[in-house]
Amino acid sequence: MPVELARPDRSKAPLVLYDTRSHQLDEETRVGQNGFVSATIKGDVLTLDYRDIDDISLLVEAFSPNADGTLKHQFQDPGVLRPPP
């Protein structure tokens, strides 16, 4: 499914990073990259692995509980995604 190209609107969603890449669908149409996320739970750690349609890693987030009940968040950013303007 084609992904519309548009600048993100920070008033609609609190985006930190987004994918600026695109490719030519046909002679007249340029579209954004499709992707997916894999969720894995191991013990008390939830890992979200965001990948594009070519299986390139875009971002990996890990969430786990701290002893005081707060949430610990870690991420690995390979540098593909960009902050919104």
C-alpha cells in the first residue's frame, strides 16, 4: 500500500522521529516507505523492532519496569529516521 508523502504535523502526534525516504511508484507517483514492527517479550522486557519493507532496522525500543514501578525506556537508533521539522 502506498504511503503518502507529507511533512508531519507535531500538533496531531508527538513525533520524535520519522522516515523521510521515498521511492518512485510509477512515472508520476512518488511514495514513502512501508514498514512494520515486531514485538518481543522476554521476561519483563518488551522490545519493539521497527523495520522497513526491505527489513532494514529503523529503530529498536526496549521497555522494562524499574523497582519503583516506573518504566525504563532504552532505544537504539541506527540513524535512518530523522526528527520532524
